[in-house]
Amino acid sequence: MAGRRVAATAVDWAAFAARVPEAQKVSFNAFKGKSDGYLRKVLSLPESTPAIDWAMYQSRISVPGMVEAFQKQYEALQIPYPEDTVSASVDAVAKETVGEISNFVKASEARIAGYENELARYAAMIPYNQMTMEEWAEFSPEQALRPLENPTLWPHAPEDQVGYVAEETAQ
């Protein structure tokens, strides 16, 4: 009985180990060892309560009715298996997480496509050490210096320009 209950909740350790990051292998192995120890302990226990030789006790105990009372109480004893009250909520969270994961994967694929386009753009670019300022302005107009339209002072950082106001002091 205990074996059947444990077998119904067995863990696929190979699939679990495949998802564990390399940095957490030691913790995973410790966890698996602890789990295997608990499993061995449960499997070593008998499936039912041990049988008691009541006749032997009746022959040795002289108090009338004592053994019969203990036998009646022992046979009436039933220890219920704990009821599963959390599996439904765990399954609901798992379904919700699957939806979140699929949304994250779709968003990640979109980001990857954008990064691949940007990477292809940089791969097609003239090498930086062979590029002129005009070619840089054509390649990346948002980062190019435009001295006639927006003159700046060296080193051309915003905080080094005339009239710059820090954000903390602007409020």
C-alpha cells in the first residue's frame, strides 16, 4: 500500500536533472539524496500494522478484560491517509505559469529577431577604423554629431554643455 502510494507520486529524476543549472548540481544532488533516503524509509515500513498474538498476552496477563479492551481499541484504530488538498491549486498555478511562459517565449523570440536584425546591420557596416564621420552619421543618425544644427563643446556629453541642468535640481 505504501509502495503504491509512493509510486503514484514518483519523480522523473532524469528530466529534473536535465533542467538543473550547472551551478546548482550540488544542491540538486543533496536534495535527491534526501528524497531517496525518505523513499527508502517509507518502503522499509510494512504496508499494514503488525499482527499481535493476543492469545499469548491473555495467557500471561492475569487482569480480566484488560487484553480484550486493548485488542478492541487496537483493532478500532484507523489512521487515515492525509487528504490531498493542494494538488488542485498547484495544477492551477502550473497552468497559469504555462501561459506566462508561452507569452515570455513569444516576446523573447520577437526580441531575438530584432537583435538579429541589428546584428546583421552591424555586420554589414564598414569597419569602424575605416569609417569617416559622414559615413557614421549616415549609418547611425541618432548618435552622430551635428555641429551645425546642434553645436556642442568637447567632450560632447550633455552634462558638459552650456545651460545643462541636472535632473535632481530641475525638480
